[in-house]
Amino acid sequence: MPARGVRVTRVYGDPGRRAGEHRVLVDRLWPRGVAKEAVDHDEWVKDVAPSTGLRRWYGHDPERFAEFSRRYRDELAEPPALEVVERLRGIARRRRLVLLTATRDVDRSGAAVLQAVLEGHDR
């Protein structure tokens, strides 16, 4: 039986694909300094990334993370992100879903919030 669920991995330290994974880049911007052919991904889903305005407001300030998380969850509950979230949930039920991100602080990132949403957890 294949592994299921959602895992977050930094693009820059990516250990590589494991059998049966579906790998999705979830950042709005392409990772700096990385060639497109160097990222082992199945798709790039910009529509599920935090909006430019929200991303700029947050600025990776840890003190803003709780509010960022709340606002980002609101964005994920509306189209076009909602459709992508539902599709990714379906993939995660069938196989391992890897969310690729360039962020340094993975635990306080949009990818971590998206992982929690896909797994049905509060964050």
C-alpha cells in the first residue's frame, strides 16, 4: 500500500522523489537560483499560494504568523484556491502529496498552513 498524506519539503534541501509521490510547488514565485528543470515536481499550483498582498504583509514575521494563517485559510476557502485544495485533498487520500516550497521557515509558512488545511487540522 502506498504512503499517503501530506509532507512539506524545502526545494533547496529536497532529498528527491520517493516512489508514488505527487510533488507540487506551492509558492507563487519560482524559487530563486533554481532552474525549472532542477525541481522534481509534477505541477506548480500558484492559485493555492498566498496572495501577493498577504505574502508581502506577512513578510515572514513570526509575530504575524497566527493572523497570516487565519487570512490565508480565508483565501483557501474561496475560488480559485478552493478547487485546487479539493483536488489536492483527493490526491493525498490516494498517495503521498509533497508540498515543495522555497521558504526558510517551513513551520511558519504558507506551505505549513496548506498542509494543515489539507490534513483537516487547525494551525
